[in-house]
Amino acid sequence: MAQNDIKAIMVVGAGQMGGGIAQVAAVAGYKVFLNDINTEAVKRGYDRIAANLARNVAKGRSTEDETTAALARIMQSVSLDDAKACDLVIEAATENVSLKSEIFRTLDATAPAHAIFATNTSSVPITELAACTGRADKVIGMHFMNPVPVMKLVEIIRGLETDDATFKTIEELGSKLGKTPVEVKDSPGFVSNRILLPMINEAIYCLYENVGAPEAIDTVMKLGMNHPMGPLALADLIGLDTCLSIMEVLYEGFEDSKYRACPLLRQYVQAGRLGVKSGRGFYTYA
Ligand code: CAA
């Protein structure tokens, strides 16, 4: 299937990543089914998209008419059955391998045979998810960065069986969504998180060992390295539970102690201090 043949996309997961993906897809002209497990979660995601698009109108980046049309292209969905009307599913559910496997098994039974399954996983092997379906040739990684509407990169990852047609379709779709697609191998953490997460983990070690206060650590990296935000603020944005799960994937995947998660990261997650989404991580949020 070529990129031009994709008309309707289901995005599974209406959280910060799924919502962002749905937004860029709707703005690019696709019909989007924004799916989550209950109507509240879907509505929260939809409302966040509406607010983002309204801000774009206020800033003169798009018109009221464009925003109204983009929102009208988004269907709110609480059933994976809706995949039967889709040519592509982009899965952006919680970073949990058994949950993602279950979603892929269910989708395989409902989506049309031609539909491509992309996953926004940041760490689960694409080949493992593909093996949950009878269409491993049409399963691919499409790893967006947070916040999706702003960040230009999408990592594209082939599983062992992904065919060239699927790769080409998804690479072209990435460009159509306004992103720069970069192909990387199906290796733990791909490239982005293999480099980013050890840096974040090291920043947490600096805090753990009292080398600096959170503000000091973040200021060093912002002003000293020109990073747009410090590593601890970025960890709060990504979610500390997600950061921990990626460190565990690196640790187990490479069997290398250099990827050992900082005990303070583990403790914050145990305490429910997950970052922006829970109101408190290394910083406190209103
Ligand atoms: N959704 C939509 N737009 C957003 C947004 C969001 N969640 N957050 C910020 N923006 C927009 C703002 O509205 C603003 O737009 P305007 O130009 O219209 O004002 C623009 O982005 C810049 O935002 P701010 O002025 O508030 O702040 P900023 O200049 O510091 O930019 C940032 C914010 C874009 C998040 C920037 O700090 C940044 O690039 N941070 C690093 C982000 C990063 O590293 N992301 C990768 C995370 S790793 C990952 O995602 C992979 C994984 O698997 C874990």
C-alpha cells in the first residue's frame, strides 16, 4: 500500500504522545480515530488537541476554518473494532509489552488485511510486537518525540520481517506529517533513547549524590550545552515511569551495568512522583 492510499488512521492511546500524533495526522488531512479505553480518556486527549489548535489560530499559524476542519476529521473511539475502517494504526499506548501485545493481537483480528500497524514504542522490540500478528511484514516502528506537534524527528524502525513497501509508505507518511524520518535499527532504545536516557539517568545520579540541586543541574545543561530544557525537567516531561522502564530495557537488552537505573529514579516512581502528569517529579507542577 502506498502513502497516498492511507485515508484513515487509528491512533491507539489518547495520552500526550497519542494525542500529539492524532493532532498532526488530522492537520495533515487524514481521518483519525482517536482511541483509548474509556470516553473520559479520549475526551481529555481531544480537548488537548482542540486547545493546541486554538493556540495556533491565536498565533496566526492557521485559520479558524482549518482548525474546525481538522477537529471534524477526528473521531472519538473507545473500541478497537473501529480499526476495520482504517488503513493504518499507530499504537501509542502505555509502555507495557503485554498491553501492547494484546492490542496488536486484537487489532490483527479487526483491521483490514491491507492495514499497516505502526507502534510508537520507545523501547519494546518491533520484531516482538510483529510476532503477535499474522502480518509481521506490515508492522513497523514509528517513534515520535514529545511534544509531537513541535519536535521534527520520527525514528522509523523495521522489524525483522517488515517489507520494503511498508517502510517506504511509513517514511513518506512521516514527511507528510511534517517530520524528518530517520531509519534506525531495532536495537534497545533505538538511537534516541539509548543516548538520551543515560544522560538523564546521570543527571539523576548527580542529584542523588548531592552534586547539585535540580535547578543547578538543569541550568548547567541549558546554559552550558544549549539544551532547550534541563535533563531533570525533561525527565518530568517524559514521565519518570517511562524513563525507568526505558533504563530497564537498556539494562536488560545490553546486559551492561552502565545502564543501571539510579535508585532515586526508582524511588520517585514508587512514590508516584511521575513528573508533569502526576503534578510532581523533580519539580512541582500546578
Ligand atoms: N504541545 C504542543 N505545543 C507545545 C507543547 C505541547 N506539549 N509544549 C510546547 N509547545 C509549543 C509552545 O506552544 C510554543 O509554541 P509558540 O511558539 O506558539 O509559543 C513552543 O512549543 C515553544 O514552547 P515554549 O515557549 O513554552 O517553551 P520552549 O521554547 O522551552 O519549548 C519545548 C518547549 C519545545 C518542549 C522545548 O523545551 C524542547 O524542545 N525541549 C526538549 C524536548 C525533548 O527533548 N523532547 C524529546 C523527549 S524524548 C522522547 O520524546 C522520546 C521518548 O521515547 C522518551
